[in-house]
Amino acid sequence: RLAHIASPVVTPNGVPIYRVERGGEVTFHGPSQLVVYPMFDLQRSPFVKDLHWYLRMIEEVIIQTLERYRIEGQRDNENTGVWVGDDKVAAVGISSSRWITTHGFAINVDPNLEYFDTSLILPCGIEGKGVTSMAKILRSRGDQVPSLQEVAENVLQTMEVVFNIRFEDGDPVR
């Protein structure tokens, strides 16, 4: 709905870019990318009132989700997100207001990686690094690419384990 109100800048390949306040430099949310913006009250158990802790836990959710597909994701000492080698497979951008989390993460399941062309944008403002997807990794070894729905279900299951919570109808319960 907001796309009709805001005036985007259009890249040479026709992709509209919208300025939003979400932290980081530039991010991409598009088809075949799983975007998850959890809303947790970090003041309530089992959470911890610590954004660094929360960031690491979100990265852990992604790493463990990727493990289900035999993809070895890792943290980078200098940059947020989850990486496979020098390529980012999942971007993380968190925030909170009164310890209620906002924003979250995006896992590149099978997006068109041309959107991450560094002549158009510098993904997450990080120079010298690339972007990859689960599909690119899995196809390179002849494995089947999971559906976005399958990855989403695995993310929810992994969040339950990592955060020691249980979801009912999409909402966490104790």
C-alpha cells in the first residue's frame, strides 16, 4: 500500500528503491527471500534484555536452519548476518523500542541475485563481500531447493529451540 504513496528512486534495471529507517546501509527484500521480523519483549523470560544477545540468537536461528540443509553458515567477526565463506546468505538488522524487538532478518532462499549487483547497490554497505542464496549453494551440489514455506516452517521450529519458546498460531507462548 505504501509503495503507491512513496516516491522511489529507480535503478537502471528498473528496480524501485525506497528509503526507510531500518538501520544498516542498503537492504533488499524481494521474491524468494524469507523475511522474518520477530516481535519479542526482551524484558520477559526466556528473553534477555540485551540487543547483542538477541542479535547473536537470531544469527544462531539462521545458522541452525541452514544446517538442516547441510549448509555451513557462520558469523563474521566484523559484520552482522550469516555467511557462507565471503558471501552473505542472510542479512540481519535488528532494533527495539522499549525492549520490544522490531526488524529482523532475511534469508536468501532463491532470490534473483542480480538484485545484489554492486554497481546498483552495495548490499548492507559492506565492500569486498558477496551475496549468495541457499538455492545457489544447493544447486551447485545437485541438491533440491526447498520451498519458501518449508524454510519458514524450519525457521519457526528452530526459533522455538533457540529461544526456548513455543508458537501457537504464530504467537510465542510460555
